[in-house]
Amino acid sequence: MSELRGACIIGQSGGPTSVINASAYGAIRTALDSDSITRVLGAAHGIKGVLDDVLYDMSKEDPAELERLKYTPSSALGSCRYKLADPDEDDTDYKRILEIFKKYDVRYFFYNGGNDSMDTCNKISKYMMKVGYECRVMGIPKTIDNDLFGTDHCPGYGSAAKYVATSCMEVFHDANVYDTGQITIIEIMGRHAGWLCAASALATHMGAGPDLIYLPELAFDLDTFLKDVMDVYNEKGKCIAAVSEGIHDKDGKFISEYGSNLASTTDSFGHAQLGGLAATLASIVKEKTGAKVRDIEFSLLQRCAAHVASEVDIEEAFMAGKVAVEQAVAGVTDKMVAFERTSQDPYKCEPKLIDLTVVANVEKKVPREWINEDGNGLLLPFIDYALPLIQGETKLGKEHGLPRFAKLKKVRATV
Amino acid sequence: MSELRGACIIGQSGGPTSVINASAYGAIRTALDSDSITRVLGAAHGIKGVLDDVLYDMSKEDPAELERLKYTPSSALGSCRYKLADPDEDDTDYKRILEIFKKYDVRYFFYNGGNDSMDTCNKISKYMMKVGYECRVMGIPKTIDNDLFGTDHCPGYGSAAKYVATSCMEVFHDANVYDTGQITIIEIMGRHAGWLCAASALATHMGAGPDLIYLPELAFDLDTFLKDVMDVYNEKGKCIAAVSEGIHDKDGKFISEYGSNLASTTDSFGHAQLGGLAATLASIVKEKTGAKVRDIEFSLLQRCAAHVASEVDIEEAFMAGKVAVEQAVAGVTDKMVAFERTSQDPYKCEPKLIDLTVVANVEKKVPREWINEDGNGLLLPFIDYALPLIQGETKLGKEHGLPRFAKLKKVRATV
């Protein structure tokens, strides 16, 4: 493969995670150090920054601040939830992207995101091939949802899982404190796949977690749930139930929509916007049982609590960004960096490459055989799977007892 | 003062904190090592454990597990919210407490809690004096609310403040990520005093915190709030507002009660049970402005997120428990251990003793002069006050990447 010289664009897309910036840093640092890549550009708010011609010159950043990206949550370059049209129906955006690529002589495009972002990445890759513009396009995975196909797991998941498990252990201690009885309902992110809610089982595995765990992989039945909760409550005097945001009944109706005051809206990808599930369930449980019920929504902290990020996750996220650039420079294109678990004990994970076409828009769910028969708990294979991903602590620097996150100058690139 | 030999009881009361167990450990360890204290008993669920004769023999615990209490959140012995009657009206409980004290030859009583617990402690102290039963009674302060009178600050506050400031910084990064505009409303605990919500200003001080902060010290006006939010939103395209759970209008009505579906109930101390404030405000803001609004309630994690506890807070909490026992053994009674800041730079804090009568049921509020003129932000004197309290990191041990909290055997004491 002949050397391809030119600029690269790095973009971040979709919901942020604690380590998406670690991947960005892996890509940016490797690209800055590459002889083939002449210029490293960061796209403001993902593909929107390309369309709007808002690109940052990453060489203008202080290297020490760039390094802090490894421990800085959210998307430092800005993110977006922008869906590209089918190019056969409307190629306006693609023509504009090509125009910008030509303007800056962009020959490498790295896109860091989840399912929808891999769809974007795939469409751009295919379009550039079709029009014969040489540009190597690589997807870098991230999602706390852990639902990307073809990879053992996704960067972002380990840190979110560590936050969820740690917080569940702390809530367990708190919820155990009075002798007056309490039912606690914890709502955890996850629209269609229950990986993150399942991580609460790691707390249970450590002896201080939810009694009951419900994932969207199985249809949720309110009566069965109420019986499960009361069985535990009557036995122990307390009960903690963790529920995935996206649990739904056998007809596909989200349980969060059971609340009369909670109308569902949809985002630009056609996903239902969820929220208020724990509050809805809590009010139902309270009404049916008369028990003291507390609802907790972990909310945004699940995806941005970098202070409790997993070291394994940070290093793997960095590696994913680094490998994407190295492989592209070596001639690879139209792939996503994925992970293969080559050893379980000791845990070892190595990068592999999969076709963007294969990964885009396919969701990976928690296997049925990892969920208990009653559908309200996780089994040991899940623990074995997830536990290695939450190991180690972040090296996040502190200043005045608080996190010292990266501060970028974001200098606009000019031609 | 002559030596007083006998057993001691240690009880934990009120809402738990990340460091109430650090105080318990300070008291338990010091009592176990004391020659005057013949037996160290832990009360199950505070004063209720005394009334119910459910006491644990702390000498039966593994010393290494006891030491882990320093880093374990919540109340390891169990807590309660039990209000003792006025002894002049109904002395049933007091007679029972005296009976238990005599049964176990209890000559030392240490009670760890907030305002209501100091009331309990004070009443028991005065009753024992009145009936001529020699027992040294000491209060050990704790409350994330930081509203105890007569002390520079309270154990528990620093860790909760560190959690709030850290989480606000992380939410700030997350909420900044899209270019579509967002208003974020964060609800922080604090019924009558805004100390904890004020801690969000530490994040702002670090360049990544709320734009607006509202404390219950000042009457909250909805129209002014909406104007404040829209002014920031129109200027920046985003806005983060932190609101104290207990904000109320000039007539004293809680803003959380503005929501038509949120009925208020009261707990056994006659306090209104609050909740759902952020959701209520979010729906009002959304309706009035049409902007994208996100509400976040930090919920229980504020008081139990021990993984991000402040080292200063942990060590001071331990010291408060230790000093209570040392002083009681030396002859002191009817006091609460308080803190005096003897130096600001470098920060230094020393214990002092104040009368239980003085501290019970008096609430300390954030001084008006520490709040800005518009009543929507904190000034530098608050930062100078709070910043030293959140310094240093916990030495919490980890196991499999998760917290290793203390596990007590809780062996029931017999006579």
C-alpha cells in the first residue's frame, strides 16, 4: 500500500462517555506524531463541524493539556446527534463533506461514536469510495450502552459500569440504614440493550447490590415485578431493584410511558426519549404496597463520572484511537477498531478490525443465557465478562481537591 | 475528676453521611483502648437500639474490619429518626433508657448525628443528671447539611461538598457537548440551609460549574429565576442552575410543591418531605421557554458517595469521635465536640467543646454576605471557607475494582 499523505479529521459523536476523549487523544497524539498525516483537525460537534467548516487545529494545543484528555469526560471537541440522509435520496451533505475534505486535503477521517455514528462513518466511507476520492475512513467505537456488534465490548462501558456498580454499593449501604423498611428503585441508562443496568450485578456479586435487576432484553411484566419486589421486601424488610431505562412490556410499550404525565417524544434518530421510569415505578409500587419507596436516577453521571473511570477502559479507549490512526496510515480503510478478548484469566484484550458495513446499526444484546431464569438477575458468565472491564483507577490529576480536566484552546483551522 | 468506670454505648442517628462511620470508628477504637471503659457497645439504629435492647459487642469485631469503617459510608450500626418526647410530658422512653444503662452499667453515651440527634443527646444528658445517674454524655456532630450551630463546620459536609463539586464539574462537561442549547437544573440536598448547594460554587470557581445557584436562605422568586436562566441561556446558548432542595417563595411555600402532582408529606420530626424539585422547575422552564431542559437530582449519592470522600473530612470525623471519648474519660459531659478553624492558610482545625443545650435545634445558615447581591451565586468568602474542607482523597481499599467496605459481625451483647 502506497503512502497516503494529507490531513486528518477527528470527530466525536453521540452521547459522551468518560473515555471518548481518551480515544480522541489516542488518535490525535498518534496522528500528530505520524509522518503521513500532514495536519490534525478536530471537528467541532462531530460531522456538523465538517458541514459547517468549523475545524480546530490540534497542533496549536498545549501537549500537556492534550494528554489530560485521557482523563477528561464528555466530548472535548463537541458532539452531535446528526443523521446523514441516504445518499441515494439526498447527497447534499455528502457533496459538502467532500468539498471540505478537498479544501483541507483531508485523506484520513476518524469518527468516534456508537451505533448511529458508525452508520455516519460507513455512509461517508462508501460515498468517498463511490466518487473516487481517496480517503481512509476509520470508526472508533464508544458507547456506555456496550451494544456495538462485532466487538467484545466498547470503550466507555467499563467506566460507566464501574460508576454504576460503585454507586449501587454505596446506595445499598445507605438504603440499609433504617429499620423501617424501604424499597429502592434505581434507573440505569440503556435503551435497547441492558449491559449497563446489568453492571449493577457486580455490586450484588460483591455482596452489596440490587436484589432484582431488569433488562430490556426481556419483556417486563408489572405484576411479576410487583410480586418479585414484595417477595424480597417481605423476607428482608427492604428491597433494591435496578431497572434499565428501556424496559418495556410484551407489546413493546415502554414502562416509563405508564406514568400518565409522561408523554414520550422522539429524537432525530426516531428513538423514544425516555425518563422518569424510576419515579413511575416508585409511585406504582408505593400505591400497590404502601411501603416507603425511594427512586434514584443515576442520570448523566453514568456517562461522565470520570473521577471513577476504569483504568482498563481508559487504556483500551486510548488504544482504540491509536490503532485506528496506525492502521489507516498503514493502508486500512472502511473499518472499525474492535476488541477481541484473547485471554480471560489473566484478562487480555487485543484490537481487531471489522467492516463498517457489518457494525453499522446492528445492536448487540445481553445473551439470554447470562440472565437468570426468572429474568430478574444476572448469572456468573456476565460477572466473568464484565468484572475485568472495571479494573484499575484513573490517574486523573487533581487541583484544589477537584478534577483537573483538559482545557483546549480550540484554535480554528484555516486553509 | 475521679475516674468513672463502666460500659459505653455508641449510637448513630439521622441521615447517614460518607464519614459518620469514621466518627464511629474514632469513638469505638478509642473506647476499646481506654482503661476506664469496660465495654464498648454499639446501638442498633441509634436510640431505638437502646430502647429495644439491641446492642452489639464491638470487641467481637475484627480490628481490620473496624478500621475499614473509616472509609465506609452510611451508618454501619444502623440509624433512626426517632424523636424523644419532652420528658416532662412523657418520660416512658427515658425510664427505659435508664433501665438499659443500669443493666449494662453504661456510664458513657456517645451519640453521633445532626440537629435532631443533638436534641436527643441533650435530653438524655439532662434526664440522667436530673435522676442522678452518673453517665457522661457526648454529642459527635455529623451532617451533610452543615447546619449545626457553634462549629466551624460539620463532619460529613466536606465529603458531600466534594461529591457535589466534582459531579457538577462532570455534568458541566457533559452538558456542554451539543451545540443545540440546553438548560440543566441540578437539585442538591438541603432543607433550610444551603451549604451543600453552595458547594456547587466550588465547581464554578474551577471554571466548570453552575451559572446560577439558589439557596433556601433567600426567598425564591420564580419570575426572577426564569429571567436569570434566560439571560444566561440567551448569552451562552446553555445554562446550568443548581437549586437547593428547600428553596421556597416569600410566603414560605416550597417550590417543589408548585408541581401539581407533588404532594408534600411530613416526617416524624414534622419536616416536610421534599423531592422532585428539579423536575418541577424543569417542566416550568421548558413550558415557558421551549428550550431543551434536563433535570438532575443528585439524590442519595450526595451523602453516601464514599469513593470520593474528602480526606480532610474523614480525618476530622475520626478526630471528633476520638476526642468525644477522650474528653468524656477525662471527666467532661453534656457537650458536643465542635470544630474551630485556628488557621486559614494553611488550613488548621482544632476541636472544642460546646454545651449540648446551646447546639440542640439551632440551625446555622449561609451568611447573607457570602451570597451575591442578586441572590444567585456565591462570593469568594464562601469559596475560602469551603475549599479547605474538600481536600485530599480517601484511602478506601478496593477489591476487584470496587470499594471494599467494612463488614461487621454485629454480635449481640448480653449481660
